[in-house]
Amino acid sequence: MGKEYTFYDYIDENENNTIRNWLNGEAKDVKARFTEIIPHLESLAPPWMTKYTTLMKGEWDGFIELRKTGTVQYRLLGQMRGRNVYLVACGIHKDPYLKTDVTPEKASTRVSQMIDNPAKYRRKHEYN
């Protein structure tokens, strides 16, 4: 079966891949798990909400989270538009709160940048 979805990473103004940097830094202990989850989701026919994903609510309404749970709960945050998934933020869920340095407004801006200027602001998700 071919890919049903394409995942994209957000590239910031300094040409840094924020998703890859997080997975290779703060989340390096769980990078392998996300490397399993994303290809699995890419190949699923729509719609997909699985044990690895959640539709977010409240101020994050319209976004999804990909999660790796355990002692520390890691999250990749993105938005689906058609068959594209734009990964725009990362964080850790502790206690009742999501800890990320990206606001929902900033995440929405990032999605718009990725759609409006794909050559500058997005790359296919990188597994390295």
C-alpha cells in the first residue's frame, strides 16, 4: 500500500528543522518511537485516530497530537490539511499541562507559512 498522507516538518527563519532538532535533542530517547509511528500513520487510509494520535481541544482545537507516553509524555503537534500533516510544534505533557514554547496562534501561523511558502518553511519529515 502506498502513502495516504505526507508529513512535513516546520523549517524556521534560520533554516532549522525544528521537529528534527527536537527529536535529536530533548526527545532523543523517544525518537525511534516517533520514527515507527509516523510511517504507520502515513500508510493508513483516512480517517485515522489511533492510540498514537488525539484530536486536540480548547485553545489547540484543529490540531492533532502524536504521542509517546511513558514516565514523560512526548508530543508532536500538527495540523491535517487534506492528505498533508504539518508538524509545527513539540512538547512534553506533564501533570495536566502541555509544555511547549509554541502558542496555538504561533502554531497556526506556522501552518500558514508552510502552505503559503513551502520552499522556505517546510520539508518532508526527516527520519535522521
